[in-house]
Amino acid sequence: MAKNDHSTVQNQIASIQETHEVTVVMVPLPLQGHLNQLLHLSRLISSYNIPVHYVGTATHTRQAKVRVQGWDPLAISNIHFHEFSTPSYEAPPPDPNAPTKFPTQLIPVLNASVKLREPVHALLQQLSSTTRRLVVICDSVTPYVIKDVGLIPNAESYTFISISAFAIYTFSWEQEGKPRVFEPEILEALESLPSHESSLPQEVTDFLKLQKESMPIISGDLYNTCRFIEGPYLDLLAKAKTADSHKQWAVGPFNPVEINGQKNTEQRHYCLEWLDKQGPNSVIFVCFGSNTSVSHEEAAQIAIGLEKSGQKFIWILKDGDQGDIFKGEVRRAQLPGGFEERTEGRGIIVRDWAPQLEILGHSSTGGFMSHCGWNSCMESISMGVPVAAWPMHSEQPRNAIILEKVLKIGLSVRDWSRRDELVTSMAVENAVRRLMDSAEGEEMRQRAKELSKAVKDSVMEGGTSRLEMDSFIAHIRR
């Protein structure tokens, strides 16, 4: 461990030397969808008056803070941020023309993150002397960083599952040879599964192998979902655990389910002011997550499709994150000549990061064209917005199945089996029209609103997710 890291740990610990019954340490994967979810979980746990320590590099902790939505992290004094250095790494720009949509530009970040093992272990050792029980929650793909947690007598570790319970179960089901399932609802979803030929780069496969081999003894799993959404799949996963001591809690959604509607604030994003002037459910939000890039050709087809649809839109048109989002040039995707002039007043294009949760929570937003990352799925479900599903990579096609076949609040932009083909403007136009201007879309919108109410109820006092969170807190306080 670098000398400056050691002194940083000492200084940070010195300010929090009081003894606690329970102390929680969060170890996120340094990618936006993971940083975000564990920061929200930190907020939830800290609300029980439990100190939470959030660890990472200075760059990625800053990234998590500046992009937080729905609450003010500065108002939560029980969250302590620890910033460690890693060796410098290459931060290549994203390649929008790559043969796969997997964000290969972030592989150097993943490889550098393993260097957090020593400083994080030093922090855990220090914290262990100030608490009766030290609870370490690591992202399911960062266990290498906490590999040595078993050497600390009063520490126990839990995994945060960053993807849906459905996706986790389907991967296990396939590995086990697709055993027969009798429940009709589950069988229908399983029969809809897209093919899963792994397209992960070898470096990513090696990274995941290292993580799997480094898994310490885990006391339980935390899911960013709720039983109302994924109860059957959570039950199947629970049955698959052989050890009675391995527990499971579905404590989602992590994100706030009610958005503070302050309209007179300097920090409010300009796209929200535009939404204020639109009618209820009249705007489709187009965004493919923080890590996906579209080529000039793809952007042109989306633009033509949006224009021909006649619908109002907010389109987040930016390249995927680089390893350091605060450095580097930003590419501007080319659009058909005159497109922005012809759609002026009917749509806006945002070429930087935008507050997705607040956009989805706005009454004018009536649809979401999405890559179906699990973070986006949970946010759209929470806010009651149906989805035009355009999965890009990894488990996203399986998340699309939940929206389309299980919850029935989504429709497909294109079939996953044709993922290597260019999505045409006609496909975009048809998906937008179906979602925003048809009886089918209106039915999905109504189902989404009903589902949103049930999910919001689940996190209120006495709701299923709140009870599961209460159960987890009682468990770590036992």
C-alpha cells in the first residue's frame, strides 16, 4: 500500500474513533450503474443510524457524488467517503463502431480496481477495532478487493447483486441443464429467453474468473429488487442455496421513489424545465445508459425514426463513460442535416449526462426507450414508465424479458437474434408509435402506473421491501 494511502486511512479513522455496535463498509464496482446503486443503499442503511463507509478511488467517488439523484448526500452525516489511489491506467475513448456494444473502454478501470485490495483491507482492520461487528457489502463482481476479510474476527461479508434475480436464476438454470419447471408463469418466461453466446472480451472473462475464485465466505445476498416484481425467482434462488446460514434480502428499489419537485433551483437540469411545459405522458425519453455509445449511422436512424413518429422526445445522445469522466474529449454524434431545426419545440437533444431518475419521475414522461440495464429497469418501474426495450449487451436481453413477458410493461424495438443488424428508422418509428400513440401503449402505461404504486408501497413502513430492510438491519445488529 502506498504511504499516502496509509496516512489517509489513519486520518479518516481518527475522526470517527467512537465505538459503534455495527459499522458497514460498501465496496462498489467503479462503473456508474454500480456506484449509483451502492450509494443509494448506503443512504438507506445510514437512515437506521448506522455509520456507513463508502470506498473507492477519488475519481469514482466524485463521479458517484456529482451524479446522485433524488437526495442530497451532504445531508447524510453517517456516510464516510474513503478515497484511495490506484496505479495510473489507460483511459481510451469508447468505440461506437466496435463489433460489440460491451464498453471495452472500461476494462482498464476494472483491472485497476483490484489494486484497492490492500488499502481497503487496512481500512477494515482499523474499523474493526471501533465496532462490535464490521459488515462488508461488496458488489458481486468485486470480491477480490475483500478477499482478506476472513482474517478479521468480527467481520462478515455480504454481496450486493447488481442485476435482476430473474437474470441470475436463468443463468443458473441453463448451467444446470434447464431442469423442468412446472409453474406456468415461470415456464413462459424461460421459454422466451434469448440465446446467450458470450461476447465478453477475454480480459473481462479473466477479470470475472479472478473475482469468482476470490469469493470469501458470504453470509447473504442483497438484491435491488422487490418481491412484488421478482418473488418467484427470489424463491427459486433461495432454494438453490445449500447453507442455511446464507440469507437473502430483496430491499429494492434502492433509488428514491418520490422525487423532490423543486422547480426554482439553479441546479435543476434544463431538460426538466422543458418537460414542465409538455402535456402529461406526452414525451418519450431515449437513453441507452452511461456506458453505451451509438455510431453516426445508428444515431441517424434513431433521429429519422423519432422525427417520423411525430412524438415529443428527450434524447440523451452521448458516448459511454470513459475511465475518468472528468477528462478527455467528447465526440458529437452526427445527425441528419436540419433534424434539430425540424424538431425544434417537439424534442430536445442532451449531449451530456442528464438526471434520468428525475426525467422518468416527471409527469410529462410517458415512455422510455432503454438499453434495459437493471438500474434503468428499476427506475422505470419505480416511476411507472413503460419501456421500448433495446438491449445492448450482457444480461440486458434477459431484463427485457421481465419487462415484456413477466410484467407486461415493455415492447421490443428489435429482436435480440438480429442484434448484429442495423436498427432501421422504421423500427424506431414503429416502437415509438406503439408505445406513445396506441391502445397497446396506453394499456402498458396503466399497468406501469399500477406497478409503480405497488413498488412505492413496498418501501413504505410495513411494506415488503421495508420489512426486508428491517430484517437485514436486525440481522446485522443481532
